[in-house]
Amino acid sequence: MSANETLLEAMDDLSRVRDMLELLSMTTRSMPDAEQNALATGTKIALDFLALAQTGLKEHQAELSEKEAN
């Protein structure tokens, strides 16, 4: 498996995790109690970190693609 294929697979995995976290976040919005507020805060933080990871992978993929083109 090439590095580019590995990155694509990792990006797909991160997208699935993001979808699951967003679903969890949505379940905490209706009349939240203290536990649901904590879950909402945790999922927000996790989604922020996930977005950073996805950005980093996209940048790395662009670098790899540029190297392969040259």
C-alpha cells in the first residue's frame, strides 16, 4: 500500500469517527442534563482535534502528491 493510499484510508477513518461524534453531539442537545452537557463538551473538543488532524493529513497528502508529480 502506498503512502498516499494509507493517507486516504486514514482520512476515511477520521471521517467515520467525525460522523459518530457529531451524532453523539446531536443526542446531547435536547433538554441536556449535567451528564449530557459534559458529553457535549467532550465531543466538541474531540471534533476540534479531529478537524486539526484531518487538516494535517490533507496537507501531508498534498505534499506527497506534489513530490510524486516531480
